[in-house]
Amino acid sequence: QLQENEFRTFNRWLNSLIGLDGVADWAEGQYGVEIGYFITIYLRNLTAATVLYYLLGFSWTWLVSRSESVIGMKVFKGGDVKKKGSVLDQIMLAQMSIFLYAGLPVLDEWLIESGYTKCYMHLSEIGGLGAYIVMTVVYFLLVEVGIYWMHRTLHENEFLYRNIHALHHKYNTPDTLSPWASIAFNPLDGILQACPYTIVMLFWPIHYITHFAMLFCTAIWATNIHDCLVGNTEPIMGSKYHTVHHTHYKVNYGQ
């Protein structure tokens, strides 16, 4: 059993803040303190991921329907009306996959609390704000490189593409792309593309809350790049860039 630590103390405080004390008591009573603790975190992640997915899906769909007047962007030609059943298909696939996605932050938590990562809680541990900014930028760049090569490999390796990534690329025309496709992957696909966040912190320092905040922001970004809008968002790679990836397959692997 892991010793009580500042990361665990933070999680217990967060669970209490959002009213999960009863869930934690039940889980730890049924399965023991250690397993119950991680079950509580998993249930928290699962609930949060599900709520976030639907909030983003509905709000982004509303935004896309009014995009020209609100943000001055048009929808890709042919994307105004979605193919019958495509959005429901995306929602069903995403919802099933969320059950596995919610497990990755639990693995992260276990690795952090077990001391296998370079994750830290206080800026003083790495030399203050300046060091935090530099290390966070480097962490982000390393993660981006990792995601690029993971995504590219999922395309260029025929076995991986056929058995894992192709499921997401059935949404390959403007009338089948929507904000709801953001996490509509084979669940293993989503885990593979997110795992650089975990791998990099094994050897590079990253602030605990910043690490999980980046995962949260990735969900928002993923919704954005699948909304099928035409607009200049450089240097951030937006949906104009990613829609071309979906229609042409072998280009624009970057995130």
C-alpha cells in the first residue's frame, strides 16, 4: 500500500470538495483503502469526462450552426448538413471509449504517487516560476512530438491503421465530421495518442496540476479540430488543417 502523500492529500480534498466523500467511503469499505482510492478517482474521471464531452458537443454544435455570424468562419463545403446517423454513431463510439479513456489518468496517478515520474507539486521544487515556465514549454513540445509520431505511425503501419485507427477515419467527409467526433476512436487509439503525456513525465519534470490541466485542454482542442470550420487559427492547428487530414489521410499529422 502506498503511503499518504501530498498528491493523495490533494485528491482527497478535491473529492471532498465535489461531494465524493460518500463514494470514497463506499469504495474503500468494499475494496480496501488502496483499491478503493483509485476506484474513486476512476469514477470521478469517468463522470467528468462524460459531462465534459456532452457539454462541449452541444455548445460547439451550437457555435458551428452560428459560426459565420458569431466568429466569422464558414463550414467546409458540404458540411452544413450532417449525414444521417453520423452524429449518433460518433456519440455511441465516444461514450463507449470514455470508459477506457478515464483509466489513463488513474494510471498517471498511480505512477506519480509511486515515485516513477518527475511530477512535482510545488514550484520551489524546481527553482521557481522561471524554471516552471521553461520546463512546461519543453514538456509540451516533447508531448507534441510524441503525439505527431504516434499519430503518423497509426497511419503508416498498415496493421495499426486497419485494426485501430481506421475506425476514426470513417468520418472522412465534411458531412460526417462534427464536434462529436472529437474522441470517437477505438479506445486503444485514444489511449495511444494520449500516452505521450504519460511517457514524457517519466523523464521530464511537469507540475502535477498542469499535467492534468493539459489533458483537460486536449479534450477542448479535439472538439475544435473536428468542427469542420474554415478559418485561420495559426499557429494553433485548427479544424481547417485537421479536416484536410480526414479527407486526405496522409497529410497533417500534427496536433
